[in-house]
Amino acid sequence: MKKTKATIILFLLFYYGFANIINIHPESISNNIQKYIDKASYGDTIVIHPGIYTSVSLVLQKSLHLIGINKPILDGDFKNELLRINADNVTIEGFIFRNSGKSGMNEIAGIRCIDANKIIIINNEIINCHFGIHISNSSTLTIQNNIIKGTPFEEQNTGNGIHLWKCNYANIFTNNISGHRDGIYFEFVTNSTIQDNISTFNIRYGLHFMFSHSNLYLCNEFIQNGAGVAVMYSKNVRMEENTFIKNWGASSYGILLKDISDSWIYNNKFLYNTIGIHFEGTSRIEVVRNEFQNNGWAIKVLASCMDNRFEHNNFISNSFDVATNGSLSLNTFSHNYWDKYEGYDLNHDGLGDVPFYPVNLYSMIVEQNPNTIILLRSTLIGFLDKAEKAIPSLTPENLKDSSPFLKLNSL
Amino acid sequence: MKELILFTIKDIIKNKVIIAYTLFLLVTTLVLFSLEDNSGKAILGILNTILIVTPIITLIFTTIQYYNSYEFIELILSQPISRISVIISEYVAINIALIMAVAAGMGIPLLIFSPEKEALWLLMISVFLTLSCSAIALLISVYIRDKAKGIGTSLLIWFYFNFIYDGIILLILFTFSEYPLEKPTLALIALNPIDLARVTVMLQLDISALMGYTGALYKDFFGSMTGIFFSMGCFALWIIIPLWITIVHFGKKDL
């Protein structure tokens, strides 16, 4: 036993002992990083010193660590892909990647990984690239502290900031993404954690995922993206303490949920969005302790949703609190705070004694006939809403909060 | 004519309704700005006030003013002054007083608290509403000799524009919901000065995003040069047509 341990230690010593450190300076031989990469052997560290390296187009096919000192600039001269990784155990740290080519056909990226596992991409800036980081068919990824900044064109010829396809166990932490089509895009990505990222001013979605199960989204900020956040066809999604701000426009959403099930939306903030959360075909989602403030619609729950629970949320100065398109509602609301609630609490248990009906008549009318939106804020509509509140007849009877909070829920 | 206008303005200011109106607007605007932390919401509140209060005050005030100065008008007409200049100076004097009230009561706080494009639009539509409602009220009072009937009709007109007309729009939109209704809706909106004012301002505000794709369509239209000319043209017609009928009728009328 002792012998084997010693052998392993000895082996490791040799293994790492042989890993070399290769230094590259911009003035020595420029543009030849690829030659060094080809010459380097497994596990070597290539240290690149500050400067501008032009016409870069690197391919990494073995396990290497690329470390930039003081952010050397790798410039693609608007022609090609900057770095392609096709190996396991690769670290990319401390670079500025800029000016990749653009293409409608190929997915040209600042950093592109294909069939690569255990990749660490850390402390880089990726500026003005078609796709920022594009990873497919890989697992165990760490993408941390990167700044990814694009120059958006039209939706169809702008790439995504962080694009993951068929990946597993990705950790995406504290990145700052802006000016791409989708800030973070996932397709078939599972068991991943997305935390403390900021995704702003992307022309389509701040975060977009499909068929990505069992992922955790924590403390991210999605601000002023063209259409907010859209998530579809996934289950076991956990979204906590994220902030969704100013996703404002004719078809903008804080979050658009389509065919999502068994998920948790806890402690998020939705401020100044056209629609806070849009539910379509969702089931068994728990929406708890969120704050909805100054949205056009706080939540829109279509009739295709069931068994969703809305509890302990705060609804404050939204134009419409809840909208729906059918008379049947299979979702439950309880213990929410509604600023439009006008009931009373005789037994002083903090809960209103009469139920609150969050759907108002006009939102039902608009849902049935979109043209009537032209009457928004007319005097007649105000009176109709008041009349319906007094004697409910058209709004769904069972869409109600039977125990509304009188004071703000502490979040 | 100038003396006539000045004399009428002096007469109007004497009865203090205008001062009360100014104070009311001032207090409402200030309260809305101090209660709402976000000036966009305050502007929406002010818009609601304008749409309800400005038309009713203008309609009732103009009718009463006309009936009260009826004897004075009769007296003036015995002098060598043309009928047209008498009725026009009446209209001009009433509007100078009302618009000054709006400018002082609402314009000043608006320009202090939110000196932006939206505030200018608000001021503009309140001026337009004043001009067209007073023209309509003058038309009513020239046609109807009985004071009570005249005031009743003014009230009814206000009720019609604010409630009944929107109800009719709602009915039409639901009856013909199978048809493309964007353009007919636009025409329907133009046929009511209050709706026209509301839509014109709303499309300038952030809240227009709530109006979805229909709103986007209207916004494209009203945001374009053609749209601005269209709404201005409609407002102008809402002033010129009632005023013109009034003048023609007043010229022929047996007093």
C-alpha cells in the first residue's frame, strides 16, 4: 500500500515536473503563438506577455494553460475565429480577445470549445466578437469574471454572449455580458449554476434557455435587454434572487416561461418590465417572495397553466397585477401583498378578511380583443373596472387571493 | 373688437370662477407631483385630470358666460358693430381667460417639475381641448335660447364624449372583432376630441409599450409626421367646424 502511494506521488512529481513554462513576448516573434502551442507538450503553461498580437487564429488540441500577463490583446482583424479549443483540461486566463470575424453561416466566436472537458475560462475580456464564448458538447466548465461586450447589428447576424450547447456541469460566475443577441444562451445544458452575472443591453434576450434541466440561476441581473428573459421546455429550474429591470417594449418580458414545470422562482425582483412574468403552459411552479413593482403587467397567466403557486409576493404599483385569458384558473394565490387591495382585517391577524381578485375587467377585455387597448386609461374603463370590483361577473371567480397580506411581505 | 375682448375678460375675471379653476389645477398638479416619486406616473395622473376636468369646466363655463352676457350682447349689437366680431370677441375672451388659467395652474408646475416633451404635449392638448370645447359650448348656447336647457346639453355632451362614446367604440370593436379594425379605430378616435387628446399624449409616454402590437401600429402612425399632422388637423377641425357653424348661425339668428 505504502509503495503504491509513493509511486503515485513520484509519478505526479515527474508529471508536473516535466510541465514547462513557455514565455511569449510580443516583440520577440509576433503572431506565432500557434507555433508555440504546437511545440508545447501536455500540461505546459504558456505565458503571454502584454502587447497586441494581430491576426490571431489559434487552435488548441492538447491540454495547455494559456495565461496572459496584464491582459495581452489577441486581435482577429475581423477575419476569423480567435481561439478554438478541442482538448480537455485547458485554462484560458487574463486575455483581451477582440475583433473576430462575422458570419451568418458559421458560428465564429472569441473562444470556441468543441468536445472539450474541464475547461476554465477566467478573467478575460471578449470585445467585439460575433459570439463571445461558444461551447458545444462539453462538460465541467468554469466561466468566471469575464467581460463580454459585443456590437449589436440586427438580430439575425449577431451572435450570443455565452452560448452553450449540450453541456453539463457548467459554472458561470460573475460575468458581465452586453451588446449581443442573447446574453446567455443554453440549449441542452444540465446541472449547471449561473450566478452573479450581469446581462444588459442585449438585443434579444438577457438569458435564453431551452431543454436545459436542473439548472440553478442565482443573483443574476438582467437589465434593459430587448425582450428580457425567455426560458422554454425545461424542468427543475431554480431561479433565486435575480433582478429583472427595465425590459420595456411592445413584446418584452421580465421572464417568459413556456412549458416549464417543477421549478422554483424565489426572492426575485421584477421592476419596470412590460410584463413581469408571462406563464404559458407551465405547471407546478412555485413563485414565492418575489417583488413586482412598476410593471405594466406583473404576471400574465394563460389558461394553459396549472398547479402553479403564488405566495408571499409583493405587488406594488403595477398597471395590471394579473391577467389571464380564460375563465378557469387552476393556480393558487395566497398570502400576497397587493397595493390595490381595499379590504379590512377585523381579527387583526394581518390577513384581509375578504378575498382579493387581482384580475380586473379591462385586462380580460384586452385579452379577448387586443384592439380595445386604444381605450387604455379612458374614463369609461375606469368606471367599468370599479363596477366589476363591486359586483364581479366577468372576471374568473376562482382566481383570487383568499388571504391577502395587509402589510408588505418581508422579502 | 379689442375693447370688446378686454371688457369681456375683465367681466370674466370679476366672477372668480377662473381663479378657482386656476387654483384647482395648481393644487392637483402639485399634489400629483409630490405624491408620485416618478414623474411619468404624475404625468399620467395629470392627463386623467385634464381629460375629465378641462372639458367640463370649459363647456359649463362658456355656456353660463354666454347666457349671462346675453343682455350685454343684445345691447352691443344695437351699436354699429358686426355680429361676427361680437361673437368672435366673446369666444376669444373666454379662451384667453381659460388658457391663462391652464397655463398658470398647470403649465408652470409642469415646466418646473418635468420640463420634457411629455409636459409640452400635455399643455398642448389641454389648450386644444379648451379651444374646441368652448367652440362646442358656444354652438350649443347660440342654438338653445333657454339657459337651463343649454347647460343641460353641455353636460350631456361632456357625458357623451367621456362615457357613451367609448362605450360605443367598445361595442363596435367587439361586434366587428373578426375584421381588421386598426384604421376604423383611428377614425373613431378622431371623432371624439377627448379620445383624440388621450391617445395623442399616451403614445408619447412610456406606457404606450403596454399597448402591444396594436399600440406599436398606432405609435408608428402618430409618431410619424403624417400622424402628427393628422391629429393636429383633427384638433383644428374640432375647433373650426363648431366655431364656423356658430358664427354663421349667430349672424342669421333673430335675437
